[in-house]
Amino acid sequence: MSSITAKLRASSGLSGDAEGAEPPSSSSSGVPPSTRFPNGLYMYGGVGCGKTMLMDAFVESCPREFAARRAHYHDFMLDVHARLRQFSGERDPLRRVGDAVAAQCRVLCLDELFVTDVADAMILGRLFGRLWDDGLVLVATSNRAPGALYEGGLQRQLFLPFIARLQRRCDVHDMASGVDYRRLAHHARGTYFVAADRDAALSEAFAHAAVEEERLCATAAAQAAADAAAAVAAGGKAARDLAARLPPPAPAAAAAAASGPPASGAPGPVDVPVAMGRVLRVPRAAGRACLFDFDELCGRPVAAADYLALAARFDAVALRGVPVFTGANAAAGHRFVTLVDVLYENRTRLLASAEAPPFALFENVVTRLEARERAEARRRRGEEGEAGAGGGGASSSSSSSSSSSSFASFASPPLPPASQEVVDEQLGFAKDRAISRLTEMQSAEYVAAHLQVLARRARGEPAVPHKQQQQPQ
């Protein structure tokens, strides 16, 4: 990361105190951009190994003259498609999109680069070709190595030039780690329910969250107002800027925070505006919390844009009846993974009732490699069973065989029936990330991060700091 910063400074002739300088245009010298600008960085590895943490640390320490933009891959592609519609009447709209993105930032940081859509795959090659020609530096994280991106996708041969250039323009770093650090978090109670009374427990947690989120928002607003008043009294430009960012004062905010949880009305339907003029119907909403049945949110055609709008409107999302995923509901499984990604990215609380713990929700979903490994494991177990059942041996031998077979069964957990398995390369690969994030979202650390989001929003700051695009002063 530090080498990227140093090379960017050198490429533009900026010193550490030249924060007001403008970055040079791509035509400011006769030297090709590929030699005037440093390589970016592509970090890949298993879930919970620290990729996103490193990216966020880089963005937050990045000098302002670099105009770094940090976005989740879902958010970035939604923005690209919106700009394509904006320039649809022009001769080459994708070229205009590339120029617009390059004009806004010199360093683009993309989290969770994971290509599954054929339209996105066809766009990325030309788009990033233009961006790299303009001198943009890409820093990206992914669960997949560059060569495995869009593996098995339609018309993948047309995507391969993007992979080749990505490997030339980015230093590729394998974040090899056998530890999922998210699972080391201290777990909170009352967010994920699997017992027989799970739906009733979820309803109770939703009712509590509706009241609690309002109280927390009122408390954060009251604290932000008090901080601003104290800062203004102390004087200074920074204090005036802080006061200007705050929303209009609500006289009842401090009283409501002091008198305890405000009363919330009975849950009712709400329409949430979504990009491109669409609307998402929320069947049960109360304050800053909402409740969906699983099929209402993941069992029908709902996209990342809907989930982003939901996360912007609500601080807590309750989801009732998350199933174990099989071939019959694999499409819903894809949407569920996207929902988890969006809520996690925005530090939105997720309450859920489910048929199984996170690690067991996807036990039937496998990649092609996992399917072959399971078939081999079943074959070996079948042979062991036949050997144990064979007659003619001594009783001690039979006893030993039986004991060995029992120990093997204990040491290796039973595999789900092959008839329930679904081979889905994309979902099979994304499931580890979803399981890891679902686990972390139950932790006390995640709840603490959620409270920080509420406090920043009350101060008029970006809810998630790394989402703020840095612009040169």
C-alpha cells in the first residue's frame, strides 16, 4: 500500500505538503499512462483474512490529492449502469462513463470484485481499458484469483482480455490465511434464531429493535447537537463546519433520549424508492426497523439496488424463515448472499430466524470440485461399509472393523444426500463469505460498529467513512 502512495506522489510530482495540487491530465506528457502511473493492487483470499480491513485502512490514510474513491463492487456497477442510461443517446456511452469515472478519482478501490453477470462481464473490459488508459489506479479485493474471475460464465472468452490486463496493471497478492478472523469476535445474543420457537423469538426481537433503533438515533442526535453547541462556543472554522453539517435541530430529541424509548406505532407497509424510479414494498415497518418473510425479500426478482435502498432507509432488517438452500431455491440463495453483502457493507443490523445455523444453510451447495470430492468420499464410505458387513472373518476382526468404521463415521461428519445437492459454481464459492459475514453480524463488535454508524450520521458525516469520495481541495 505504501509503495502505491509513494509512486502516485512521484508520478504527479506531488510532495507531502501539496494537498491543493491538481492531478495531471492523461495528456500532460508524451509518456504512456502505463509507465507514468504505478500498478494497483489486487488482493484475494479466503473469507475473514483481512482484505477489506487493509483496503479501508489505505483509503482512510490516502492523501486527499489522490481523490480516492472506495465502493463495493455492487454499488460501483449500479452507478455504471445508471451512467450508461444517462449517456444512452451518445455515440459511445461507455467511453463517456469511463471518462466521467476517471475525472472523479485517481485511485478506485473496489471491494468484493466478484463477476457473475454476463452484461457486467462484457462491460468491464472496455470500461477499465479506458480507465487504465486515463491513468487510473485500481485497488481491489476479491475471494477469487484473477484467473478464476467469471469462471464458467457465458461467453467467458470475451472476458479473458480484461483478466490479462488486470494482471498487468495490478500487483496480485494472495492473502493466504487459514484463520477467519470474523469468527473470533465476541458474540451477542438475540440476533439469529434457530430453535423451535424461532419465529416468535424473531418477532419479539423485531419489536424491540423498532423501539431501540429510534432511541439510539435520538440519543445520537442529542449528543451530536450538544457536541456542536460546545464546539461553536469554543469557536473556530472547524466548529462552524461541524454545526453546518448537522440536520435541522429537533427540540424533542434530547427530551426523548432522556425520557427513555419513544413509542413506536404498529408495524405497517412502507414504499421505499429504488434507483430507476422503482419502488420496493416493505410489508412491515416500524421506525427504523423492518420485517420481511424470506420469500418476500429473496424469493422473488429483487436486485442489489433494492437491498441498497433498504439499507439506506432502515437500521435493522428482520428476515423470517431463512431456509436451507438446495437446487429448488438456489436463485433465492444468490439473492440472500447479495442481501448479506449489502447489509454488512452498510453495517445494518440483521435479525433472522432460520432452519439451520449459518454454516449449515449452504451445506447442499457445492462447486464442481466439492461435488467430485463428496462423490469420492461417498464411494470410500460405501466400500468401508461393504467390508465391515462381509462375513467369514474372526469375531475380533469383525469387532475391530466395526470399531474402525464407527470411529470413521464420528471423525467425518455425515454428508447430505446426493439427491439434495446442487452444483452451483458461483453460489458454491460465495457461500463461505456469506457464512463468515452472518457469523460476524451476530457479534458484539458488529453491534458496536453499527452504533458508530448512527453517531456519524447524526453528525452529518458519511455513515460509513470509506464511502465518502475524496476530492482535491
